[in-house]
Amino acid sequence: MVHGSCSSSGCFAMTDEAISEVYALARDSFASGQRSFQFQSFPFRMTAENLAKHRLDPNIAFWRNLKEGSDYFELAKQEPQVSVANQQYAFSGDASVMMAVAQKRLNDDHQVADLAANGVQPIKLVYGDGGQDASFRQALSGEDGSLAVGASAHNRLGDISRPEALAAGPQEVVLAANGKPRQGPSSTLAYTSQGPRNGQIATGEPIRQAAPAAPVPTAQAARGDGRSVLERFRGLFGS
């Protein structure tokens, strides 16, 4: 479910260049005798500003739980020990680091409260086709700012599932105190600064608001070659 290219049906498509680093780390880990390695996935970087923006999201309690593990790694540069207790992740490790994690949590909580009090609005992000990293747009952008989705982009990045969704980017929807979208002209803030010029992508297709992709089975790799992730990893690292 983690692979190259820019085409995704629910997987993490990281471009071929980025996935080559993951594959290299996996290869060296297994060659050195490890039977597994950790791979964390977070909704965003666990900064106080991001927590303030997403403070009304229904998943915020879970994300704050994940932040404990993220903070441990940021402070120690080592993986924490992870277990599950009371339907939550429980992180443990060096005692001095755990104390620093607790202090960081308090500092971040104060900063989140200050940001909220100073006008940082709660939002939710709405995507046409999953979260697209800025590197995708940078790799696709031509000199005139348009998105080049022709043969050259395919040769560099592989399949690109929905270029119009990549062109449109996500939208920030401002929330009211009850967690519902705020009514009024400022309720939806499109990332217009990321959009291509003249409302066109390089192929001449108009940019349109893409509907969310329908859920698909995730047991198959998103490249469309019919092989599962396990089969592809076996092909890379042997059986």
C-alpha cells in the first residue's frame, strides 16, 4: 500500500524517487537481520498550529494520542515502544525522554489555546483525490505555472490518477463552534495560490472540482498491475 508513481486508489503514492528511499531502507534493514521495521502515518506534522486548526475535527483525540509517539521520536530520534491499552496507543521509552514528552505536551497545549484565542480558525480539509504533497505539484508545474501532465510527466512520475484533482488542490472549510461548516462567503477557502494559471492544466483540460473517489478494495497495489503489495515486495527482496 506504499509505492511509487502518482496514481492511488487508497494507497500512499509517493513518486518513484521518494519510494526508492523507502525501498533502500527496507532492503538494508532486512539484509542486516531485521524482520520488520516501523512505519508511522500521521494526518499532518504534529505542530501546535496544525492542532489548533484541526481542533474541532472528530478525530482530534486520536491524533493527539498519535502525537505522543511523534513527540518521542522528535525529541529522542529513536522509535518509542508501542503497545495498546484502553483502546489507545501507549508509548514508553527512556524515562528522561518521557518527561520531556510530557513537558512538550503541556507547552503545545498552551500554545494551541493561545492560537485559538488569537483568532486561528478551526478548519477541515476537503480533497478531490486524497492528500497531495506539494512535491507533486512542483514536479508537474511548467515554467508558466501550468500543470504538465503529458508524456514527459508520465515518464518521470508514472501514472497520475487524477490530474484535475491535483490541479484543484484541497479546500479549507472554516468551521463554526459546533464543528459544522460556517455559513457565509468565507466558509470555504480554496488554495488558489496553488492552482495553475488561467484555470487550465497543460493538456487543455479545464480544472473542475473532483468528487471524492469511491472506496475500493485495498488489497491490490494501486498501479493497476494486479499484484499485491506483498507480491511486489517479494519481487524486490526475494521470496
